[in-house]
Amino acid sequence: MFQGSIVAIVTPMNSDGSLDIKSFKSLLDYHIESKSDGVVVVGTSGEAPTIDFDEHTFLIKEAVKHINGKIPVIAGSGANSTKEAIYLTKKSKELGADACLLITPYYNKPNQRGMYEHFKAINDNVDIPQILYNVPCRTGVDIDNQTVEDLSELKNIIGIKDATGEIDRIDFLKNKVNKNFLFLSGDDTSFLDYMQHGGVGTISVTANVRPDLMHDICEKMLNQQFGDAKKINNKLEPLHKAMFVESNPIPVKWLLSHLGKINSKIRLPLVTLDEKYHQNLIDAYEATL
């Protein structure tokens, strides 16, 4: 159910900073039509750090209702507070999400035992499929292979989104966890290699603007058509890199605005893309056409 190109969707906003639900639904339609294989709502790309609880649950509710089962909805429900993560994960289940994405606890920097107990508490309190999310460059903590292996034995933890770009991790873990444990890349620049080593898909930023090509690449990879997948991805490589010239989701929101799909509004402390990068993004996008 959770494989292929899963878009880490942005959260459109009006000029006053409020949620732009009309554009949000339009983006959801765009991804269904473009064959995205799933959507992550209120993740990093969705500006989860500056979305309040009411907005958070509202976005999940609207996504589930609007998509109406056409593709899976994965709700970002992690937090650096275990109590808050349990609350958001419970709400996600109540609202009909198909799974939850749980980021490692950021800022307070727990050790490996603390991270294990954090995820175990969520597992024990909410009966919904749960995907670990490891992105140490943003959180300041790194969940190690042994902790992932231990957590994979828990009932509700079904996989991991690995944004480290370190392929040796999947090489080690795929022989340690049960065969149903899912490996999803969280790094667009290395997802092709990750899938060739056993990953079943990617949770992608690039898929916000080229969902069609990301779907095609993942489909070919899952069918072991590696050469054909690589040819398509060669066109996307400059765009993968351009998506991170400034902190995500600054570049992708600007590009979506340039394409006429959303307003470029982004919440403080993030600000809109520096003008010196505009042509870089335009060129990278147009190279994929």
C-alpha cells in the first residue's frame, strides 16, 4: 500500500498567512491525476513546525475527505514531545489517515533508549501503521540501526523514511528486519540507489512539481527496469538539487507559485526564496520538460 512516489505535499497559504484550503485541494487533485502513489500531509514540506494543532488536524481531515481513498494519506504526527505525538497520532487515526509518519524527537536530543521508548509509547497507544522518519541534518539526532531493528519488532511500526542518504543503512537493515518492513527514501538525490538496494519508494519533495516523472521512475524501479528509470532521473537530478538551495520548503513553494499553482506565502521564520536562486529553479524545472 505504501510504495512508489509519495509526495511530501506543501501547505498552501493565503497572503495573510492563513491556510489556503482551495489550493490545497487543487494540489491533491493534481497528484491524483499525475499518479502520485500517496501523499504525506503536514510533514517537513508541509511546514509542520509552524502549523498549530487545530490547523494540523484540519489539514489531515480535509486531505482524507477530499482524496476519498484514491491514494493513501500518511499524516505527519511526530513531535519532540511524546505526549503531543501520541495526541496527533490518535487524531490522525480518528480522522481516517492510512498511516502516520513519526519524526525523531528534535531539539531535546534523546539517546537511543529514549528514542526507542518514545516510539514504543506511540506504538502502544495508537493502533495505526507507523513509519519512522530519520532526518538527522534537521533534527540533531540520528536513530541508529540497532534501534530501528528493535522498533521493527513492534506491531504498528511498519517501516522507515530514511533521509540520511546513506545506502549502507538499508544494506545492513534489510537482512535484520522482517520481510514486510518498508524502506522509503527521504532523499531525492539518492532515492534511485536506495530503491536499487531494496527500498520500495520515496517520500519526495521533487514530486510536488514533477509527480508524473517521479511516479514513472518508481514504477520502473519496482519492475526492475533500472536503466529506463535512470534515464528519466538524469533529467531530474538538477531539480532534485535545486529543491534544496535554501531550506525546504522554501524553494518548492516558490516554484509552485511560479507555476501558478499556489501563493508563494510561507510562514516565519522562513521567508520566500532569495531572488538570486529564481533562475536556477526555473532552469532546473524546464530541463525536465
